[in-house]
Amino acid sequence: MRAALFQIVRRLAADPRVQEKAVDLMQRAKPKLQAAAAEIRSAARDVDPRQDPRGFARRLKQGWTDRTRS
């Protein structure tokens, strides 16, 4: 079963249509991923996640909540 699944995945990965769709998906997702990374970096500058993981999570949640409200 595992080998059959691996073969299916290999065939899909070699399909140019699937590759084109994956590139398109990544291009659309890239700005959102970059914004999320910037938000995480900003939160880490405000609250050290190693010293205060709960405060870091709280800061991230606050930033995401503020962003969804606007």
C-alpha cells in the first residue's frame, strides 16, 4: 500500500498541470506568509518567547485579532 501511494505521489509531482497549480498557489500564498512571518518577528521583539511563552502567544493572538477586526 505504501509503495502504491508513493508511486501515485511521484506521478502527480511529475504532472506539469499539478506543478503549474502548485506554483500558482504558492504565488498567491506568499504575501500572506510574509505578513505572518513579520507579525511573528514583531511579537518576538516585544516579548521574548523563550522567557515568556504565554505572553508571546498572547501578543500574537492580540495582533491577529486586531488584524481581523480592521
